[in-house]
Amino acid sequence: MGFRVRSMRRPGWLWMRIEIIDKYGPELGAYGIAVYCVLAKCADNDTQEAFPGIEYIAQHINCSARQVQKMIRLLEELGLIAIETRKTSTGTWDHNVYWLLALGGEPHSPYPEPDSTGGEQGAHELDPCNYIWSQVLIELEMHMGKSAFARWLSGSRVTENGGDTLTVKVRDEPAVQWLSGRWQDIIDEKLSAVAGRDVSVVFV
């Protein structure tokens, strides 16, 4: 053979039940399946909890934000996802959390599901800020290239959530200066797209 088949052992894969296409595909259509794929891409492997913003999803599948919202409502109506609205400490809207639900005959996640109060049952809690930042890092690695990413952003993490700003710890002062001077606007744009609202980053 003169070609190479894909390897399932490499990282960078998303997982989706075939029933999403076989059973729900005719009703979801191409956009619905595409939205589900982006949610699956962003979902935490253990909790199946995802935080992508509407604009982030729309950009990745080349459609309007309104179309994404329509498909998310349809996914919820079909019982494929659950939506949890999270608020800030002052009671204002912060972001939506999407849970990929188990289908018939599929084992449930061992982690707790959201309860009716908008919180979680049990002690497990995912840090949404660092999860959002991890999604931004995926985008930045592709944009910057592996060598530049490894030098300036590898190992970075969110240390403080200021609401409209995220404080991100990087490895050293040269990284702070280089990122703030050359990449600030691009990083803010990608962060806002993932978070689904205007957010900027402060490097320390």
C-alpha cells in the first residue's frame, strides 16, 4: 500500500458514539453533528464537561452563532447534552457548561452530574479557568508553532480569575515581556472566543 492509515494510539482524538450519526444524524444534520464534535473535542476525558463559547464553536465549524445556539438547543432536547449556567460571585452570568450525556446502554461517568441548583453533587470539582486556558493553549500551539510554544507557554497556568481578566503564570520574566509585547491581542482574542465573553490575560 502507498498510504498510511491513521493511528488511534496517538493523542489528539475525540470520542463519539456511532449512534450520534446512525440514530440522531438525520435529525441533527451536518451542523448538529459538527457542534457535538466540537463539544466532544473540548470535553474533559473524565467528567465529560466542556466550556467552549458559542463564538468559538461557530468559528471552528464555519457557521453563525445563531446556528450554533439552535443546534445546542436541539442537542439538549434530544437528551444528548445537559447545559448548566454558572454565575460569578455577584450573581451575573459567567459561562455555560455542557455535559455530554450517556446514551442508552452506555456506562455513566463515575463523576457526579450537575444538580438542580446549578452546582455539583459530591466533592469533585473541575477548575473551569484552567480548563478554558488549556483549550486556548491548544489553539496557540497550532498558531505559534511547537518550538515557540514550548519556549514561552509550556507549563503556563491560571493563578487568579479577576472576572474580566485571567492572571497566567509563565516560566520567567522574558516570557512575560515577549507574550505581552507580541502576542497579547491574539491571545486575548482566542481566550475570549473560548470563554464566550470578553476576557483578557495578564502574564506574571
